[in-house]
Amino acid sequence: MAMGEDFEGTLIATHILKEAGIPVSVKAASERKGLVLTKMGADRIVFPERDMGHRLAQFLSSDGVIDLLELPQGFIIEQMQVGARFAGRTVAEINTTNRFGVWLLLIYKNDEAVQPLASTVLDKGDIIVVFGKRANVLVFEEANSVRRK
């Protein structure tokens, strides 16, 4: 059962279903709310946001290729090559978060994953993995002057 942000409604529905003898699986936004739901008798608690975060971390750390990953509420993770406009510049100079509303998650230099630091210099042809709202990523991509890989 998933009732969105209405935690009180979730508690009431859990109680009613348990009194009727129905097994209850319920979504919780936090560990604390999950504990309360467990005490209310919920049989299974799921944490989709946390679980997706773990899955995403595993996905990013694998040797697989990303290209484009659609996320809820208009967010995407996209992989692209560094173009001429960003080549030779540091992560701090590009200032992705403030200028574009895009977060730089990972850089691949010569097929080796590098954690982006403010002082990291991007080279033409490096592969970068970015996260943000689709519209922001598209603006960033245009500024980078490279189409999707």
C-alpha cells in the first residue's frame, strides 16, 4: 500500500487491513516511519527512495555503460562526452550545479572512473555522468556542444 505523503492515512489503512486479517506491505519515507508501521503490524515495509539510491550507486559503480537513466519526477542521469567548450577547464570553472542545476557524479578518464573534485580538469573525450532535471541536463549538454553519446 502506498498512500504518498499522508502518513496518518497510511497508519489508519494499515490498522484496518490488519484487523481484517489481510497481509500488509507498505511504503515508508523514513526508517522512523517504517518502525512505527512495523509496530502497527505491517508485514513488510519498503523504502523505494532509499532502495533506488542503493541500486543507483551499484549501477554507477559497475563496469556497465549508462547512456541515459530516467528517474521519477523528471530527473535523469546521463552519460556524455566532454566537448570542446568544457575541455581544459576544471569542474569548479564549469560550476555545473550553480550554472546549470546539474550535478557531476563521475568522470571516466581513459576508461578509469575518477571522482569529480573542484580541481579536476576535464579533457575532450572524457566521459562524464551527470544528474539533474531533464531540461537542465539538456541546457548543460548544449553548453558542452556535444550530442548524446
